[in-house]
Amino acid sequence: MLEFTDDELRHLSQEFESAAPQAIIAWAADTFCPDLAVTSSFQTQSLPLLHMIAEIRPHLRVFFIDTGMHFWETLLFRERVQQELGLNVVDLYPDDRWRVFLRNFGRRLPSEDPNLCCYLRKVQPLQKAMSELQAWVSGIRRDQTAARARAQILERHANGLIKVNPLLNWTKADVEAYRARYHLPAHPLLEKGYPSVGCAPCTQPVSPGTDDERAGRWKGRDKRECGLHTEMFDKTISVSLERFST
Ligand code: SF4
């Protein structure tokens, strides 16, 4: 296992600020494979990263978190992109120990306790999948949310996992230019007003011309992130389940 001191990681991260995403992905693959995986929500803006992975290291595992609450369009798009790019997609599901709880209360969770819902359906499955790996490639960009604006290209989580964010300095325009250049498909809900697509109960269409691509996510709530890219990823469950007791 390769070890990096905090200084080494910071220095490399600074160097990568001016590097092309492909160079950062190639470095991550050379440095951490086979203990490396990518995450993707298979949205329109996911396509550049997925296309680069297919070009650079097609056998790399791409984790797709199947919350059980996706739009069917997302599931079909995930299948299409996997087949067209020849990706090695691995679906992640909520831990089986929550099966009865989610069967009884799963429909209420998105509206009554979205943080708990995201934790059980997204964060915990990824924590488990990443627990045996050294590094994780994510497609977040600084222009997406305030939390993402503070991210670094290389980050270390509390458990030692190194997160690699090769597209951090890309803009929405960069994504669109790359998609056009390589004729990459769009998620079917994009043309219906969904620039960012999460789970069905928590995603609304946005008005044409809205700059904030995540404006339709958890609309009307003070929530912009599911927790995969925030401090929630380093936590264990801390939310009271009392209100859901039978
Ligand atoms: S996005 Fe909504 S439905 Fe999906 S896990 Fe989070 S709260 Fe639950």
C-alpha cells in the first residue's frame, strides 16, 4: 500500500490544479489500482468522467448507488451508458439489515428525514464498498455547490481513503463542450428540465435558464448534498430512529 504524508498529498494536489483530468485519472489508476474505484450517479454531467475512464482504464470499477428511489429513466440511462462505453459498473444497495425498516418506513423517509434516508440509501453503502479500497475517483466540480467549491483535488478521509476529484476545476461549459466533442448522450430527463437528477422524490425540474444545475435537488429544503461529498461520509449513523418505532 502506498502511503502519502499530508504534505505530500497537499503538494500533489496543488500540482494537479493545472493538470488535465485525464492526467489525474491516469495517475490515480497507476498509483492505486486495483484498490481504486469510481463513483457515478449516471447523469448527463457524469458522461465526461465515464468516457475518460473508458479510455484510460475500462476495467476500473464504477460504483452506482441504487437507492431504490431512482427515476426509471436513470436506470435505463445507466444500462445504456454501461453498454456503450463498456464500463465495469457495480451496483451498491442499502445494507440488508435495513430491509424491514425501509419496507415499513422507506416511503416516508425522503420527506420526513432526508438526511437519514440519504445516509441509509447512499452514504452507508458507499462507506462499506470503499472500506477495503485505497482511493476513490469522484466527478464533483467546484462550480456545483458551496461545499464542493471548498474541495481539493486530492483529499484524505478520516479512515485514510484518498479521494481524487479530477474534474474539480471544470465548469458546466467544459462538460458541455466535452460531451459535444465526443457525441456523448444526455440523460433523458435533461430535456424535461432536470439538469441534475437524483432520486425521484427529491428532484424537481428547474425553470429554463436557471444557472444552478442543482437547484431542483431537495427543492424547498436547506439541503444541497446527499452526504457523499460532505463530512457525513466520515460519520456513522447519528440520527434518532425513535419517531419511526412501531
Ligand atoms: S435523495 Fe431523497 S430518496 Fe434519495 S436517498 Fe436522499 S432523501 Fe432518500
